[in-house]
Amino acid sequence: MQRKHHALWGYLFIAPQLIGLLFFSLLPLLYAFSLSFMNWDGFGTPSFAGLSNFAGQLADPDFWKAMVNTVYYMVLVIPIGMLLALLVALALNNTAGKELYRLFFFMPVVTSSVSVGVIWMWILNGEFGILNQLLGYIGITGPQWLTDTRWVIPSIALLSIWWGLGNNMVIFLAGLQGISKSYYEAAEIDGATRFQQFRHITLPLLSPTTFFVTIMSIIGSFQVFDQAFVMTNGGPAKASYTLVYHIYDQAFIDFTMGESAAAAMILFLIILVFTLIQFGMQKRWVHYGD
């Protein structure tokens, strides 16, 4: 009887989270899945379309343009962002007052994406932006960051790296603080250098944290939208047209809700495949300490 009483209280405490998960995640996912097989403009009565929405997406040049742009963005953001976050975490790990520095680095993470995008539009303005002015002081003529098709994705990637640095840094810092100092003390007694300690102690024991950051970075990169929407509106010439922007465009510009849902389901499958691949590969490089 007492066990049932405790279980009841347990379910009561997790009920708000379960209800939120059900109504704001699972049910919309199931609805989007069913909608992907329908033709619907958002107003009339949906009609069954079978797999035509999926076939239409796979034959749509805009979908593949969005795919290429998104992958390009990922290639820039994930390795650079993770490396910088790890370096900052390593620098702060044994620094006095790291709580204050951690606050400063984390502040952009909780800032509105629209506010961040508007500020960076001014920073990256090709005519009077502060970045090009600083480059001019050292004799470099800055490009038209947001209106040049060659530079627009790197520009958005630059913003995203800065914006997400604090989040990844805090996670890496937590992982570093979870590594026992006894490992380093034993390594110092054996005469290991700082680099050897990093190579043979820090990296292996930090691999679970690295694995988590990698998974979340991949998912976040596939879902990039706010930056492109606010700063470039998908341009110029759809050079910053991402997968989520394509889903938005199909639903709220073209009002082809079924095709938008089909694109969303394809994106869901892509993220799922990448996540499963990472989980399958973790046995080769993720090491859990005792």
C-alpha cells in the first residue's frame, strides 16, 4: 500500500512534464505525420494524397537547395563551435571567479533570437557595420556579409557560433569538473606533460560530454531558422534558405500544408538517422570513467 502511495505521488510530480510532452510534442508530431499524406491549404477539407507529397519534396530543387545550405552551415558551426567551447571551458576550469565569466559567456544564450539577429545585422552591415570598420583599420576590405551569396552562410554560422558558445561551454565545464583530480595528480607523478594529460585523461573522460554536445549540435544545426529569417529572409538568391525555412515557406507562404509536413517528416528522419549513427559509433570513442 505504501509503495502505491509513493508511486502515486511520483506520477503526480511528473504529470505536468508528461502532459506538456503529450500535448506540445507527441500529438503535434502525430498530426504532422498524418498531414504529410494529405493535400490541404489550411482552410478547406484535407484530401488524401498518398506519398505524392514526399515525392514532390524529393523532386523539388528548393528542398535540395535548402539541404545543401543546411549541411554547409553544419560543417562550419559544429566543429568550430565545439572546439571554441572546449577551449573556453578549459581556460575557465581552473580560473578564479569562473562563475562570473560563465555568466558573461552564457548571457547571449538566453537572449531573444530576434534581438540577436537584429544586432548582428548592424554588426555585419557591409557599408557601416562595425566588423568591416575594424577590418578596415588593418587594411582589409570587408565583404558584403549578408548580401553576398558566398558569405551569407558563413555570416550566419559566425553568429550561431557566438550565440551557442556559452551553452556548450557550460556543458563542457561541467564535464571537466566531474573528472577527478586524482587522475592528474597520478599523471604528474609519472612525469606526464600537460598535453599528455589532456590527450590521455581529459579527452577520454570528457567523451560522454562531447558525445552529448555533438548530438545536440547536430540537431540544433538541422533546425536553424531564426537567424536566416531575421537577418536575410532566406536570401540572397536563397543562399541562406535552410530546411526549416523551406518547411516554413511551404506552409505559410505557399499554403501547401501537406508538402510542408512531408518536408518536416523527412527532416525528422534525417535527424533520427544521424542520431542513431552517433549512438552506434559511441562505443568506439566514448569512454565512461569508473
